[in-house]
Amino acid sequence: MANPILNYYLKIAKAANRYLWSENAVKERPFHIKYLFVIFLVIIATFIKLYFYKTIGGQTPFLLYFGVIILSAGFGGIIPAIFATVLSALVACYFFLPPYRQIKIDNPDIAQVFVFVGESLFLIALSGAVTRANRIVKNANERFKSLIENIHDAIFVIDPNGKILYVSPTIEKLLGYDKRQFKVLELSTIIDKDHVAELRKKYVDMIKTDGKSFTLQCKVLNKNGEWVWVDGTFANLLNHPSVRGVVCNFRNITERVFLEKQKDDFISIATHELKTPVTSIKAYAQILLKRFNKEGNDSAANMIAKMDGQLNKLISLIGDLLDVTKIEGGRLQLHEEFYEFNALIKELVEELQRTTDDHKIIMNLADELKIYGDRERVGQVFTNLISNAIKYSPSSGDIVITASGGGENVTVCVKDSGVGISGGNQSKVFERFYRVSGPENQTFPGLGLGLYISQEIIKRQGGKIWVESEKDKGSTFCFQLPIDYRLHLKNNKENK
Ligand code: ADP
């Protein structure tokens, strides 16, 4: 019961505060209205006091006039409030201080009048401070409001159950819904279903930790039924005293996504077009190599062998670019089978050892294991990790490969003692096109795709890949794969 009454009074107080003590309203009020208001209040107060003379008129001559002064200061500002003080003092002297119905300067109670005037001036100063404080709060609110209303992002605040508590008007520019329509929407109904599960999972995770945030790029249905790509950021400010909600920021990235798709399409078409001529050049090079070898033309055979080596590099680059477009388009296919894991490692090590005289590749393998997965793709990951270990150890050294199987997984590590990766860059090396920058790194050729592709291949087979490294001391890249990733994925589904 207490709360509704309290709320009711608070509402009245807020409305009064908006009406009084508002600098603009005070300025706009006509001069005569301000003074008429003062006179009106003094008359009302005097009538009330005369009517209830015994209780509030005789014993407390200045009571009620303080109220007159406070209201006059709020309504008209300082000068009308001083006018109200003088008028109230005179009226109170006349009616309620002996000798009654006359104003005398030598009145023995004149000290009371001075105290009243002093206290009134104090109240007027206080009222001025309230007006200034109101102005500061209003300015701050207005600045915040215009910032929110003029940015391109849409901002909204939701409670832990997903109920929208606040939404910025910019939502209309972004999605076409006005504030009222958006507030009653269930977010999960307008987010594309491929992303809803991810959003839920990240959201549940986030609200467990104070201050935690996450981003998610997803498609959202606008009012016209079209998909808009947004970059959504969600921050847990549930315990922030002035927010008490999850703050969400939506940025329209439809154009960026469209341009990225165009770029991916271009890379896909260009690499497809490159692949055919390069493959036939390689075939001709191999025919020529055989012919020159047969004829005993060593110098020509040598040149063709070098050309073949360069063609292999080109084919591998084209392959990487094609894989990226497949990953981006969700078209990376796996060809699963049971295969012998150690045999695969040995085969690749033998091949890669032939490419370097400066490095020694050492294997520490556990017992042979049969693994279910894509042999060729896992081989691609090995090749990438070992080639990187060779490439990024320019001053030679051993490359140690350890493979250990235990329980349902197998773990493989490729350790080198090369240039290493500093802490801040370690998580980024798995991003698409990411290459550690720095003068020493510019000498190593590459596109920054190998680890990105490797990570996708491993993830698709239910595994994980990571790096431990120290700058200038070397790196250890490891990955873990389930022995049969079908069982792993099934178990994961059941646990969910
Ligand atoms: P690329 O080698 O073609 O640049 P990758 O995706 O294979 O692309 O590697 C990404 C980046 O990670 C490299 O540019 C390099 O800076 C860093 N990196 C990868 N492997 C190693 C390694 N063994 N030692 C040091 N840095 C490495």
C-alpha cells in the first residue's frame, strides 16, 4: 500500500519540480504574472492564517509565509521571491504582531521580522541552488539524449528475462519499428534462427558475470520483412546502479557484409579461374622434366624442377584461397574414413624433411591409433604446422613432433625453436588473413590463411587447436582430435 502512495507523491513532486525551478519556464513567464502570483499567494496564506488564527495565526506569525517565499522563488525567480519576503513581513507585522492592525518600526517584536527576512533570504539562495542543479542535470540529460538520438547505432536495455526496458529512437532508422512496437517484440522472433541458439548461449553465459560482454553478428528482420545484418554488442550492467540491465548496441553492417561477400565471390571466381591454367602448366612442366632427364639435358631439367617447385607453391596458395571461400560459404566438405594416425604423420614428415636440410624433424609417437575423420584434411593441418615450424625457424634447429593418445582423444604437438610469437598475438594467429607484423616477420612469405584453415578443419572434426609460445624462444602448436568425432558430436548433442 505504501508504495503506490509514495509513488503518487513522487509523481506530484516531480511534476512540481518540472513546473517550478525550471530555468526556461521562469524566464518565459511574463513579468506581471510572477508578481500577481506572489500577491495571490500572500493573500491566500493570510486568509488561511486569519481563519485559523488561534492555531497558526497568533502563535507562529510567519508560518505559511515561508511556503509563499519558496513557491515564489520557484515560480518567478529571485526578485519576485524578495518581493514576497517584504510583502509577507509587512502583512505578518500588520495582522499577527502586536500592536495588531498597524505597522510600527519600534515594535518590540521587530527582531522576529529580521529573523524571518534572514531565513527567507537563505531559502531564496537555496532555491537558486536548486534551479542551477536542475539546469546541470537537464543539460547532462539533454546531451546524453541527443547523443543517443543522433548516433547511427540503436541502443536498448533489457532485463535478465529479455524484456526491453529502454530503446533509443534510432531503432526506427535501423529496423523500421518505432519505440513502442520494438518494446513489445520478443528479440528471438526477429533474429534469424541460425543465430538464436548462439545468442541464447552467449547471453546466459554473460549474465552470470558482472560487466561481461559479447558481440554477435546476425541477421535481424526489419518491419518490412527484410533481413538486416547487425553487429550486436551485449554488456552485462545488471549491477550498475544507474542501468540495472543488459545494454545492447545494434549497428547496421548490411553493406559491409554485402561488400565482404562480393570480395569472397571475387576471390572464389579468380582462384577457380587460376586453378585450371596452373594445373595444366604443372602437367606440361612435368612432361618437359621427364623429357630433359631422358635426353640428359641436366641444366634444362634443373630449371624445370625449380619451376615445378614454384608451381607447387602457387598451387598451394590457390588451394588455401579456395578453402577459405569454401569455409566462408559453409561448403568445406569432409571425406571421412578410418585411418592410421602415426602412419599419416610418418608419411608427411618424410615428405617435409626432404624440403629442408637445415632442420631435423624428430618424432615422439605413442602406439598406433586408428582415427575416424578426414585423413587428407588432417594431413593438411600437419603439413601447415610443420611447414610453419620450418619457415619461422630461419636459423635451423630441431622440430619435435609428439603424439599422445589417451581415452577418447589424440593430442599432437609440433615444437620449434624459432622466432616465437608474443603473448598478445597468440590468439590472433588463427584469424583469417592475420600475420604477425614487424620488420623481422616481413621476410617470411605467406597469406595468413594456413592456421585459419587448420582451425576450421580441426573444429569441424570436434577438436581444438592452440599455441604456446614465447617471443624469440620458439612455438609449440598443438591440436587435439577425438578418436571418432561422430561419437564426440553425438555426446555433445546429448549433453546439451
Ligand atoms: P602464413 O604463415 O601464411 O602467414 P598462417 O596462418 O600459417 O599464415 O600463420 C599466421 C601467422 O602466425 C604467421 O604469419 C606467423 O606470424 C605466425 N606463425 C605461425 N606459425 C608460427 C611459428 N611456428 N612460429 C612463429 N610464428 C608463427
